[in-house]
Amino acid sequence: MQTPLKVAIVGSGLVGSLLAIYLKRAGHTVHVFDRSQDIRTIEFSGRSINLAMSNRGWKALDDLGLGEEVRKIAIPMDKRAIHPIGQELYYQYYGKEGESIYSISRGVLNRKMISLAEAEGVEFIFETKIWDLELASATLHTGESERGTWEDLDYDMVFGADGAFSRVRHRMQRQSMFNYSQEFLSLGYKELNIPANADGTHKLDKNSLHIWPRHNFMLIALPNLDGSFTCTLFMPFEGEKSFESLKDKETLEQFFAEHFPSTIDVIPELVNDFFKNPTSTLVTMKCYPWTYKDKVALIGDACHAIVPFYGHGMNAGFEDITILNELMQEYGDDWKRIFKEYQKSRKPNTDAIAELSYRNFMEMSSKTADENFLLKKKIEKRFSEKYPDKWMPLYSMVTFSHRPYSEALALGDWQNNIMNEVMKMDNIEQLWDTKAVENKILELLQKKHA
């Protein structure tokens, strides 16, 4: 327990609501503000990508004793299901036996997290716009409009958990020496849906993350508890094969028949969903510093928004909270020290997962259907199973361990260089599971260590 403070959190999303529980249990009065309606009272927007919860996210929940409650609304996925054109579907397992990522509907989880936070005594104030704040005094300015009369709300501390286009960060950007960048991808995404069978079962394997890789565009599908799948189509905004080119029912149906023929029978509302749901953007946002003295701090997407291709946006945000909580345990009421160490610890790691997420689009959209890449992964998997103390694949480091993202990125690059040398061996296609390849990797590891 800390000396009780009056704390405001701006943003009632996943990170904001989980942070609220941590702060409430530490003894603070916690108010969470959100400009939107209570998500528990509205229909979902049709612009979501299902979450893929992995070890970092589970740790933040398990440390509070909430993991089992959330596992009730999650479906384990132990593999990718790859849907190539003109070939049989095949599977790529993520990790060792028993290791899975978990599909969760963002909206379902957000509703659950808000209810869990309210049960702890957190107060949520919805449909309240925060237009600005005084950094030095942690005073929020709220009102009906940006140019109207504002009401001042005084707090001891404010956390900005209000996403990639954070209002709290916008205020911090007006300081000198604040670095900020955002980069939009030239592709966007659109939500589609595979409904359940009449008996409520899934039309596709429910324990897989389904991918239709098509180089510069792709379709993915993640399972839901009701037997449906949330699908996401990633495509360029402009060009020959793009959202721009799919202007009417005929071109859309023709495009899917050509590039995603196996989906024709499982996405019955393709045309309706495609033209009803918005086309959304993908942005990477970086900034620094994340804190102001002992008064204001950014967390989650508000300070490190990333593209979704590693499935770690939520996991990275939840890990922010884990690290913040560890620092609270270590430094007690010294919030200046807590904030200083928090941003120093997290910044290089969130930069690393941003880079990994960007790279993983290439893996998912192109390399998952590349024979050399698949062979490389088979060799790597075999070697790591035989020598787990010497080798952990990059995906496992990121997803099934708590190794800092920056270390995983550096070690993954080092391992990739070794695998590139192995792939140059004569007749590697025939030798891949032999002692000769194993010895080659051991030799290269020894050289690298030397």
C-alpha cells in the first residue's frame, strides 16, 4: 500500500481499466474518464482486430488473480493455419507443446475489465471530454466543447491511457524537448466476419489463427466463443490490388473468388460487411519523455502505438503496468523515481516491439508461404527442441517469455544471421534434420560467442 492519492486515468480501454485496478489495490482513489459511452451499453463498432493474449498479458492479469476470470472468455490458438491458393491448408505450430496464444474479442474483454475495475471500487465517468490539463498541478479541464466553458478537476496524479491519438500526450507535446513521431502504413484494414455453423460450432479449426497470405495483402481470422471468427483484411489503400480498387459488389466478389477462394462459402455477408464497415488506418507512434515530474504519465498506446502484426499492442501495454507496479513496490511513494525508472525501462523495449511488429507483416503476408522460410523454421525448431539452453526462436522469446523486447530483437537478429549461413549449405533440403546441420549451428554459435 502507498500513501493514498487522488488519481485520474484518461481512457477506459484495456490498459486504462487494468491500471485502475492496480492503483486502487495500492490504496488510491481512482477515477477513469472516457469521452465515449460505456462500451457495455453499445454495439461493437465493426473496426476491431481480435486480441492475441500471450505470456506478458497473462502475467499482468495473474499478478492480480484475475487471469482465470479472463481465460473463461479466451480461446487458445497453438498454431497458424495457412491457406495458400491451389494447395492444401497446412499448419505452423507456434511454440512447444502446450504453448498457445489466446484469441479474445477486444470488446468482450474491455467490458469485462471495466466491470472488474468497478467491483474493486474504481469510478468510471463516461461521455466526458478532457480537453486539456495543467501538467504542474494535474488539473483536468473538461466541458461540452473545446471552445466552451471548462470545469477544472483537481487530482494528485494523471495517467494518459487514451490511445494513439491521446489528448494527454497532445498536452505534453506542447513542452519543449518533447520528441514525437507518427508513421502511417500505406495499407489499412477492414473487419469481416465468419459466422458460426447452425449448431454453434466453428466453420474452421477453432484453435488456429487462420492466415491467407498474399504478399502485399492478406486476410486473417481469429476465433470467438460464439463459434464465429473475426476476420481482418489488410490491403493497400491505393493501387491495383487495394481498397480503392474494390468499388462495387462485382469487383469485390471477383477479387475474393480469385485470391481467397476458400472463403466463399464461409463469409456469407462479405459484400454487406465490406461496404458497411469502415476502412481503418495503421499507425506507429513514438514519443519521449512519457512523464512529467511526479504528476503525469503516459501508458500503453498513448506513448507507443504499434501496428498489430505481432499481436502485442495490448500485451506491451499490460507489461507497462507490470513494470510500473514492480517499481511501485520498490520505491514506495517516490513517484518521481518511479516515473523516471518506468520510462527509462520501457522506452527501448516498446521501440523494439514496434520494429518487430512491422517486420512480422512481411512474415505473415509473404514468408509463411515461402518454402525456404518454412525449411529454416523447421531447422530452427528441431535445434531448439534438442538444445533449449542454447536456442529459443524469436517468436517464442517475444510471445512465451518475459525477456525484454529489446533483448529479443537483438538476439533474434543474431540467430537469423546464423540461420542464413546454415541455409547456404549444399543440399540443405536433404540434410536439414541431420547431425551435419546440427554441428554447423553449434560451430556458428561457438564462433559468435568467441
